[in-house]
Amino acid sequence: MNPSASGWITKFGEIVKDHESAHANFSDLYLELKKSGFVYGLNIRVPRHIDSEHILTEDEKAKINLLNALYQTYALENKNFEFSSFVDTVFQFYQDLEIGQISFFNKILTGGKTSSQLEKLINSRVYLADNILSKTFNSIITNTLLFIDVLTFKHYLTKPKHIRVYAQNLEYIAINITYHALSSKKKNKNDERLEQVFEASLTFIDNKKEGFDGSYRESLLANVAVWENQYFLDIACLTVWEDQTLEHRESHLIFGLGSDLGFKDKEISRALDEISYFFEKNSSTIPFLHDKNLALQFYDSMSKIVNKLILRNSKRLQKELAESKELVFLISQSTIRDLNEEERKKVQNQLIDIFKSIPSLAIFLLPGGAVLLPIFIKLIPKLLPSSFDENRVK
């Protein structure tokens, strides 16, 4: 499965149909999402049953984790594992959140299917910025507050009215907690980066118009949903622990916040232990912890993009050439014996693949072909050889 290519949501549906009972309850799901880093907004890995031929980038992990979290939440709440029903529901959910505005041009590129349009919506949720230049210069490109989508969706499945107001309240409390926790310590460069990422991830509120002065406490105490409160506590733990130390003032803040949220000291200590273990295990791969100047950041981002393109396309070309070798062998065999039905089908399919390669290469060689080819692929999905389509469902 390739989350950077069209059709990946349909492919995801094919994969998860054999793993319907991945979680017994939402508690199990939350723990798994925390271990993967998704709850913290730091995507370290994806569910074990999701197989990818390539090494996944951070944004690709975020896409998979978001879709998986939404699907598992839907299945647990509705006791319904039908993937097509889930796709329709989650698409409507984003429409009701007023995030589902897709331009006419993008509709042409993504197609009329709901799953294709949902791919575009998830892209818009995962990336902090839509323009490629921002993504190139910014090594942290993913939305840190994506788990709010999951909590809001969980609420939406039973109470769909006024859902945007609900999401606004969650985001307001989360960002206030972050600012309040950061104010309890002497800020370093990592704190500043973390603050910038949280600010850039805001969707439902405008941080320039809102005052983050501690007035959120009234909203916090009025909130009684267990998993939302657990998320608020975990976000606070992330904020104070990113420098991998816990001072007395920070500890006092966390235990005071946890008490306000209705947690016992033992449960608060466990949340701190979990974030401590997460950082100890994954700190080398968390991007905002690395101090890099703009030139190094640009170089690293470009290197990752180029390496990703070379690695993935070389594998595809190797696969295409391997299939062509089989074609040559079968054609040579046909001169001395009759091919059976299966062999004739292979010859036919591989010849079609080779013929499809010719217009693909011709478009790529045209001036601006690198820009035109992705558009043609969207408009004519079967233009490229089969080895280039990792999301094809057999």
C-alpha cells in the first residue's frame, strides 16, 4: 500500500477486512495509538497488519494512523466493520466539520468516488501547509492535533449535531493546556518548535484572536468525557517532558491538572511514565528535537524526497523488467510448444503493460512532463504499468 498514490484508501479497506477485531475496546485502541505516537502527534510507526513495500515517511504514517483510528473507532462504536459504510460516514463527518470543501479541479483529479475524495480530505488534514515549497523547507509537515479528529468523530457517531463547535472546544482546551504547561518552565528551542507546531496545527480556532491566559479551566472542568480528559493529560505530559526532565513546578502542574481531570495520582504517574518511555525509545527519530539551520533542513528534506523517489521507482522498474524477462521466455517457448491458458494470459497482460509504458514515457519526456504525468495518471488511472500501481486491488 502506498499512501502517496491514489487508491490507497480502497487498498486499506482490502487489508483491514481480515483484521476486523484488531481492538477489543477503545481503551485498547487508545493505548495502541499512543505507542505509535499518533496521540502525541508524533507518528513513529503504523499498525502491524498494514504492510508497505517501501519505508514510510512521517506524513504517510500519519495518513495511515488517522484512517485506521477513525475506522477502528467507527467499528467499535457501531459494531459495524463494513468499510464502504465507514467511508461514507467519515466523509460526511468531515463535510459537517466544514472541512470537506473540494474544488472542481480537485474533484476532476480525485474522481467522483467517495474514497477518492476522502483521500484529498485526509491529505488536507495531515499536512500543515498545502504548498510544496512549505513542505520542502519544513521537516515537520504533519498536523500535531490529528487525534482531535478521532475524539470528535467518536462523539459524532452518537451526537452529530453542532459538531464543529464540539471540535472547537477540544482544540481550545488542548492548545490552552499546551501554553499553560510551557509557561511553567524556562523555554528552550525545542519548546519554541513545539509551540510553533501546535499553533500551525490549529483548525477550528484562531490563536491570534483567542487569549490563552488560563481561562480554559472552566471549560476543562465542565468536560467529563474520559478519553478526551486522558488526551488532555497526555498532551500536557508531552509538553513538559520534551526536554526529558521534570522539574518541581512542572510536576506540580501535571498532578494539579490530572486531579482537575479526575485522575488519581497513580494514573497521572503512569501517563508520565508512558511519555518518558516513548521519548527514551524514539527521541532520535522525533524531528523537532533536532537543531538544524534552514540550509541543513532544506538539504535533509530534499534528500528524503529524492531518495524516496529513486528507491520506489527503481523497485517498480526492476519489477517491470523481471516481468518482461518472463514475457521473453514465454514467447520463446511458444515457438516450440503451445502455451496453456494461464501462460497466454500472462503474455497478453505483460504486452499490454509494455505498451502502456510507451505513452507514459512520452508524456514524461515532454516539456513540463514531470508536472503533466501525475495529472494524466489521475485522469487515466490505468495509464502506467501495473508494477507502478501499488494500491491496485486484485
